[in-house]
Amino acid sequence: MTDTLRPDRLRRATIEDADALSSLGARTFTETFAHLYPPEDLETFLAYAYGLERTRNDLADPDKASWILEDEDGEAIGYALAGSCDLPHDDARPDHGELKRIYVLKTHQGGGRGSRLLNTALEWLEKDGPRPLWIGVWSENFGAQRLYGRLGFEKVGEYHFPVGETRDLEFILRRG
């Protein structure tokens, strides 16, 4: 019998995934952005944004959906979160959709994993038909801005995103 590699598995996350998503969220954010913040700001933000209670609330919210990407060993290596738009923009409405988070561990980036997560989230956001879609993206994340631009998203605003006491310039993008 030959040994074949099993592909990564992408599935809708459930409340049973709360621990894994909470941990993965904090880990991927730290991998990507920790160098930008004083340790106390990072710690405060991680506890707020990726705490277990907030993760459970996101998973239980019928207006939100999360997906988890697992490697061939069943380890969580990426995730996405989408839901109703709550970005601070005059034209944003709760019946609009928002891609809230999408991250893949650095050791697993490439090979289309992020695109699988992104496409799955965008399809879910438009499952009941086209509607305006929104994304907040860090002003210095040029790669993500180019990707979202290729998908039809345009910059329509900006705001300051709090990470502890630090305030990052975040761009607001919209499609539709």
C-alpha cells in the first residue's frame, strides 16, 4: 500500500473549535504583528480579541461564520471569520458583509491556502445574493491591499484600529 499525502482540510468551525481558534488567532496575530507593539499593548489586545469567551461568542453568533484549515495531521493552521459589517464608515450597514479575519501560520503560507479561506468566506458572505462587502486592512499591508484590489475592493475610508494603547492606521475597503 502506498502512502499518500492527505490534503489540508477546510471546514466550518463549530463551538468545539473555540480553544483551537482562540489559540490560533493569538498565534497568527503575534507571528504577523508582534514586532509592531509594546508587549503590554500586544498582551491587552490578544486577551480582548482572541480570548476564549470572545471566540465562543463569535462561533455562537448566527450572523458570523468561521472556518478552520487543518493540515494532514489535523492541526489548525489557518482560519477566517466573516459576518455583518461593523466597520466605522458612514455607508457601512449591518446587512452588509465583512471579512473580519483571515490568517494562515507562516510555516503553512503558500500553496493557495489563504485563497481557499478567502474565497470560502466571500462565497458565504454572498450566499443570499450579492451585497456590499467590506474589509479592514492595515495601511502597511501592501500585499493584502493588492490582493483585495484584484478582487474588486476599493479603498473608501480609514480609521485608527486600537491595539492596546497603540493606534494603527487601517484602510476600509469595499466591493459592491
